[in-house]
Amino acid sequence: MNNDCNIADDEKNNAIDNAKNHVIDNAVFIDNKVDLDNFIITLEAPEIIYFDTEFHRRNTYWSTLCLIQLKINNKIAIIDAQKVEIKNTLIAEMFANSEILKVCHACEQDLNVLKHAEISIENCFDTQIAASFCQLGHNMSYQNLTKQIVDVELEKKYQDAIWNVRPLTKEMLEYAKYDVMYLDVIFKSLSCKLKNTNRYEWVKEEVSNIKYNPKKKSMIHLWRDKLAQKKNIPPGWILNNKILHSISCETDRNKIKSMIPDKLQIYLQDIMDILNSSTKQKDNIDANLQNALHILIKIIAENENIPASWLCSSEQVRFICANGKLQYKYGWRYEMLNQSINDFLNDKISISCKNNKMHIKNK
């Protein structure tokens, strides 16, 4: 293990001791511009900002930003975003500064809510994605990751709290503080492991994909999202995922019509046009090859302890079947898949069963 890893272990032990002894009791709650300006004055130029957000989304499509929690140079601030405007401040400038690394856990929703609040984020590192590439588990919660790396149990009581209600309780603010307290220790531990396995840049790449190339949804999903955005209501209020999946698998117009609520019947022809277009795209695909590729990808994904659907989507599998190659020519998915896909398509490897488990075998 290199020196950086030893340093990370030392800092982890210090962080645990400090938390138990209440040494890190320096979190400030900011709910006015004067306090925000005073906090900003104390900041030295940071190399890394650790952050989290709390937001409210119960009956709308767009989330409302409620809190921003920051840990900068070992100073923790909890900013009430409902009372203090963050955009056009030094905090917003630091978030947009690509020279400063921003670290958070499970960043996708944070990036979306900050974007809607007109706060741009550049150069972001996601500890949840990092944990996946360290083979600790996919979509690991912040609480579980903190327990595994820092050996500290965090409170889960306020995970689903209503954050737009004021005043916030002392317990809620304490919960918000701990959402960033250990991010620096977790980041240093994970980044050390990632650099040792040459996977550090994979995390940055995946965050960039989340920001600039969001998950490719089916046309029917995009139609539902666009309608939900227009009405500013949750997509599930248009059609829930179960019904949407059933519609996607159906071709009979009358059956599809029976699945759609009365209020959406005016969109029946639009839905049929979308489904007919999607069906054409699936033509001329060898079903046996498609199934075999799914198995191959699942074996590779299991070896990496990540979900197969995250490694390669069904849409990407169909592209491979139709074109005999991956759609992309770079990135961590390419590094993980390309050789095996090419070898399989060129009859250099096969899938076999041994001890009741599927394996990839050289020919």
C-alpha cells in the first residue's frame, strides 16, 4: 500500500476520534446573506469542496433546493438555500471552477437540483460510483459506506424528512452536518484504491456521463418525462413504471388503449407512433446472439461486482448484434468489454458451465 493510503488510514482514525470527542463541532448554519459573506471571508482557496444537498420533491417534477452542506478546509457550513440565494456568490463560482474538485455521494440528483437552481458544477467526483469501481458494491448508501470505511454508524431517521418546512430542528441540522463530515476521509480512502488500480479517471468519466450524457431512456419514457415537465408533476403521476413497461411490451392498439387512463386517451395516437417506431428498430436482431451476449456481459459484470445493466444496456447489446462491435471506442466500459466482445464474436472464447456456474472459456 502506498503512502497516500497510509495517510488516508491515519486521517480516518483521527476523524473517528474527533467525532467521538465532539472536536468537530464547528458546523455553522447560514440563513442570511451576512452570515454567508462572513463564512466566505474565512475561506482560503480550497483544492477540494465536499458537499451534499437536501431538496424537496413530493408533488412536482422539478426538485426544490432546500439546503447545501459544505465541508471546505475542515470547516462545515449548512446553508439554507430557501433563505439565501447561492447563485452569483463565491460559493457558486467555486462550484463552477474546474480547478477545484467537488466531492459528493450519489451526485445525480444533486447535480439536477443544483442545475435547476442555476448553480453549475464542474469537476465532480462521486463516492458512490467510486465504491462500485472499488468492488465494494453498487449503489451503496452513504450510511453503509461510512460504516464500512470509517466504522461509524450514521442516523437514518431523516433520510426522507420534509426539508422545505421551517424552522428546521436541531436534529435535522445535525443529520445534515454528518452528511458531509466523513466525505473527505471516504474520498481519500477510495481515491487511493482507485489510483492503485488505474480506475480513478473512470469515476470522473462516469460523472461526466451523468451530467452531459444522461441515461438513455426509451422514446415512451421520454414522452412521459416531457409531459410531466410541462405539467410540473412527477412522471409517475402520468403513467407509473409498471403500466409504462406493459405498454412498451404490447402491440395491440385496443389493449394499449385499455391500459391508458381516460385523461391520456388524447395521446393514444402519439403513443402508438412511438411504439411502432421502437419496434422497427428491433427488427433483424438475432435473438439467440442477443441472449448469449447478455449472458457474457452478466459474467463480466459479476466478476467486477457491478450490475450488468450498468455495464451495458439492452440498447447497447442490440447495437452489438446489429453491427458486430461496441458503439463506443473509449472509456471504462470499452476497456472492460471490448476484448471479450470481439473474442466472442470471432469465436475465440465461449460460455461454458462448470460447478453450476457460468464461465468464459478460451477456445
